[in-house]
Amino acid sequence: MLLKRLTNMNKQKVLIVGSSGHSKVIIDIFERNYFEIIGVIDDYRAKDEETLGYKVLGKVKDIPRIINDFDGCNIFVAIGDNWGRQCVVNKIKAMVSYVKFASAIHPSAQIGKNVTIGIGVALMAGAIVNAEAKIGDFTFINTKASAGHDIKMLSFSSLAPGVTVGGNVEIGECTAISIGATIKEKLIIGNYSIIGAGSLLMKNCPDKVIVYGIPAKFIRNREVGEKHL
């Protein structure tokens, strides 16, 4: 019994922001890594509602009070929309200067040699990150997505399930590579852009556009903050 209590005391604590389907995946990862999940935060749900058995403890504005009640508590922002995640992270940082952000790395994720991983990152089940890749803060690499060697993902960017990215690719801030897309090696993809589901990108992509198709072609411009999920 004493050993069990000591084990619980040594567990890292995490508060998860977001309680939708995406947060369920993150909950599973933290459970597999033996974190103590203290609850979830959601601005659009009532207190004490539950996700996978974890109660909604309040709204984003309540985070300073909540983490003060749990010494050493980390935060993970489990919001799939890149812009939405960026806004919430910035709001939390403005409220709590000393906040600590955890990363959620599934035990089955494969991480190559000399990979650099930032804070607040999610690597889902079966994700592959190859050698010398640089994975920026608050990026998400989803289920069975593959990031090639020497790629650079800037902050708040994301790879959806089943994405394949060749080596030496740069992916801009808040840019989303949608489900099943394939990115040719040595390309530069701008900030706040979207590569559509199932697309094959064969040439560089500028900022703030949507491209789609095989091969991927320009569809339209998009605004910063426009949702993609």
C-alpha cells in the first residue's frame, strides 16, 4: 500500500484542455505513459461533465486557479484545429507565466536519431519521425503519419493520419497537411496553408492557401484563423 501511494505521488500530473474526440486520443496516450490526468478543461461544456471518465473542471479562464491546487501540474492543449490551439496556448501563457506544457508521445511512435521535439507536441500511435527532423512547439503528428528525415515543422503545424512527408521538407506555422496526403521531398510549404486530403504535393506552396488534388493545385486563398476542422 505504501509503495502504491509513493508511486502515485511520483506520477506527473497533467490537465488536458479540450474534451472532444481529439482529447480522447490524448487521454489514451497519457494513460499509457502513466501520467495522472487531473481532469479536462472546456469552454463549451458544463462543469462535471465527463470525457472517458475525466471530469470537466472548468473553463480556460479557470486554469490559474486549478493548477495552483495541483503542485507541479502540466498542461496539454488537445485542440485539433491549429489556429484554435495557437489561440488557447497564447491565452494560457498570458494568464500563467510559469505554465509547463507536456508532450504526448505514444509508446508506439518511432523517433529517429538526433530528432528535436518541442513542447506541447503530440505524436500519435504509429507516428514516425525520421533522423535529424525538427518538430516545433505544439505540433501534432497523427496516427501512422510519417515525417521524413531532416524535415522542419514550425510551431502549431500538423500532419493528419496517414500523411507521408518526404525528406528535407519545411512545413510552415499553423499549416495543416490533411489525411492521407503525400508531400514530395525538398519542398517548402508556407504558413497558415492547407494541403487537402489525399493530395500529392509536387511543388512549393505559398502562405495562406488551400491546395488539393493529384497533383495538388491551388484552390483558393484562406484567412489566418479560418478553421480547417
